[in-house]
Amino acid sequence: MDAARALYRKDSEWAAPFLWRSEFNNIMALAMRKGLVRLDEAKAMQGEIADLLAGREYFVPAGLVLELAEKSGCTAYDCEFALLPCALM
């Protein structure tokens, strides 16, 4: 988390597709199962990140996601993040 905070200090114009919430929750669930983070810590981090991204979450058109997934062989999840700049236009 320290590395993320340092990066944010350098560039605070972060944006993400709405998918980030599910991705983050999945990471936190895994970290909790491994005993790396407690539930209260995971909730606190989720809230902090949600505040940070407030007003900077975007819908990425599903059709574009599928087109890029087919062309690139990447997961739809990765394509949604890759296509985020298109959603910002």
C-alpha cells in the first residue's frame, strides 16, 4: 500500500472501470484466506480506495471488451482496464 500511496502523490489523476471493485474484493478475499489481512483492514482499504476513485469510475462498453479479448487473447478483465482510456473520451 505504501508504493500505491507514493505513486498517488506523483500522479493523483487515477481512474478505473467499475470492475475494479470486484477485482479488489477478490484480492482481499484471497489475502484474508491466507491470513495476510483481517476483514476490518480489508474493509478500511476498500473504503480508502473507493474514496480515492470517487467520480473517476467508468463504464467500459462490453462489445469493445469482447473485441479486444478476441484480438489480443487477454482476459476480458484485463481488456476492460486496457480500454479504460476509450471510456474517458
